[in-house]
Amino acid sequence: MPLRLGVIKEPAEGERRVAITPDVLPRLADAGLEVLVATGAGAEARFADDDYAKAGARLVSEPEALAEADILAVVGRPAAEEVHGRQTVVGLLQPLLHPEAMAAFAAGGVDTVSLDGLPRTLPRAQAMDALTSQANVAGYKAVLVATEHFRRYLPLLITAAGTSKPAEVLVLGAGVAGLQAIGTARRLGAVVRGYDVRPAAKGEVQSLGAQFVELTAVGPASGEGGYARALTPEEQAAQQEELAGHIARHDIVITTAQVPGRRPPQLVTAAAVAAMRPGSVIVDMGASDLGGNVAGSRPGQVMETANGVTIVGAGDLPSRLATSASAAYARNVTALLGHLLADGRLVVDLDDEITAGVVITYRGAVVHPATAALLPAAALPKEQP
Ligand code: NAD
């Protein structure tokens, strides 16, 4: 019997993405999977049940999809009680931020595969890189969200009614999302500046036609795997203070800074917000339950400060562009499953670099070293034969 891949409507409130889209179903069938789609699973991302059925999926109820699936494809982490032992959950599970949830999966015998553990710099992993595909969507949408709240044009406009000077946009954090935001804001005609703690970002920002902001108070802060390292409290305070002067001169500030497995660093303080001009807009892509890059931002909320600055808590941007985000994500998941499947069976070879990066729990144990390191020894279930 072929392995069954289940697709459900994402349980998290406000999440419009779906993990599998109709266009990848032929590839999943080629890989030997039967796909069960819960009715309405793709509706919020504008993928109709009919399109799944036409592409070869079997439409089932949500409980059936959950009960029958050998592999469950999700975007966000499901609750432990939604899945059952001997099931493999594939998604963006954030194991380093939620190690206890991973231990609970292991204890329940649930194998987990998390796309955020992928070794992203490996060329053969690029088709599976969901962090990149979702960050691209988010960076693009961040600019559009900013323009919705900004009450001026972005480009230089010379009209019979007079001249409108271009808006000045500052992007803090120039990784995948930040670079996409810079490119998008440039295409809309703004004057754009970018900043990052990784020195490698400078050339990338400049190659997009934006200026790179250099701080004198903070040195380079590259970490492992191409990521930034966390700043010390002293470095962070110096960075916040120096950035405040730049922030005050800009009309739109988009923040994207992340450090793997950490709360998003705060880059914009309340004092920096208070120094901005009325009508300015900040979009905080880091805004989540774990905090954000901007003092006072709240996930999913738009706030106006006493000095007329709009702060948008926008940690959910991929969900706001759910069709594009889901299509890209489904291709990433399909590529990863293609890597893990051989002759229609899941093959977990922890000596393989990609597999070792993404498999978090396996046969009752937390096998992902970085996740296991965050758990007390007592919480680590032992591997089952
Ligand atoms: P990320 O989401 O982890 O962080 C976003 C950005 O915030 C990063 O550029 C980071 O340097 C920056 N940042 C963190 N703390 C900061 C602070 N205190 N102040 C200012 N900026 C701060 O990063 P990402 O977008 O996932 O990219 C991480 C790295 O991975 C980059 O080097 C990127 O080029 C690389 N990458 C490589 C590939 C590939 O080789 N195929 C694919 C994707 C990403």
C-alpha cells in the first residue's frame, strides 16, 4: 500500500497558507504517495477542493486526513494531540524555539521533519529552502503593507500640481527578506537604505541600488552558517542608540532581523519611535509572541503612537500572500520529500547532511543535536528500536 500524505487546513488562527498545492500532486504521486486532502484545506489560499481532486488527491474529512495519514504535511506546528504515533509530521516546526514540543512529539512516537533545520547553503538543498521562499514573500509584502499605511507617494513625482519628493525607506536586517524588501521599495521608486550586522550584506544591499548604513558603534557580528550572532547587551544598546538617528530621518522603516533560535533582537526603541516624524510607518516583520524588532509592536496589530507613527506588527506576512507563499512552500516540501523517499518509503539516513538537519524526532527520540541540547536530560525520551 502506498504511503499516505495528509493535508489539512492549518489549525493556527489567521494562518491562510496550505502546505500542499494542487500543482505538486503529480510529483508526489511519482514519488509513490497517495495524497489525502481535507476538504477546504486550501480555501484560504484560494486552492479549491476540485483542483486537488482533478490533480489526483482523495478528498476526505479533516479527522480522516489526520487519522489516515502516514505523513502529515503542515506549515506550522500542530498540537501533539492532533497527531499520532508512527506518523511523520513535515513542516516549519521551529524546534529551537519550542524544544519541549519536540520532546512531546518524541514521547508520543511522532517523527518530525522541520524545514527550518535545512543546511541552506548546500546547493542541493536550495529547492527545499522554505525559510528562503517564505522570507522572499514576506519581504515583498512588507513594503506593500507599509505603503498601505503611508499617506504619501513613494517615488519622485513631478506633476503640474508640484513635485513630490521620494520617500526614504530604511530596511534593518538585509538577509533574504530584507533584500527582497529593498528591491521592492526600489522598484516603487523610494530612496532605500539597508543595514545589517553581517559585513557580507553590504555588497548585496549595494548591488540592489540601495545605500548601506554603517554603524561606528557596533562591529561585525557574523555567526555560524551565514547567520548573525546575538549581540551582547552592550553592543545592542550601542546599536539601538546609533540606529535611532538613522531611523528618525526615514519615512518608512522595515525590520527583518532574526538570530536562529533566539527572540528577535530589538533594533528600534521607544525613544527611536518617538523621534520619528508624524506619518512615518514601521513594519516589524519580527513581531510575534516572542517579541519583535520594535518596542511596542504587537503581532497582527496596527498601532499609532502619540507622535503619529504607525507601527505594524507583521510577523504573518507569508500568510497575507497565501497563494504565492503556499505554492512556493509546497514545492519546497515536495523537494524535501523527494529527498527522503526511496521506492515510496521514508528513508531516514542521519549520516546525510540534509536529513540530519531536518529530522528532529525519530523513533521516540529527539535526534536533532541542537534541539536535544536545549532539553534537560530527563526530558529526552530514549530511542525505540
Ligand atoms: P535571518 O532571517 O536569520 O535574519 C535576517 C537578517 O537579520 C540577517 O541578514 C541577519 O544578519 C540580520 N540580523 C540579525 N541580528 C541583527 C541585528 N542585531 N542587527 C541587524 N541585523 C541583524 O537571515 P536569513 O534571511 O535567513 O539569511 C541568513 C543567511 O543565510 C544570509 O547570509 C543569507 O545570505 C544566507 N542564505 C544563503 C542561502 C544559500 O546559500 N542558498 C539561502 C538562504 C540564505
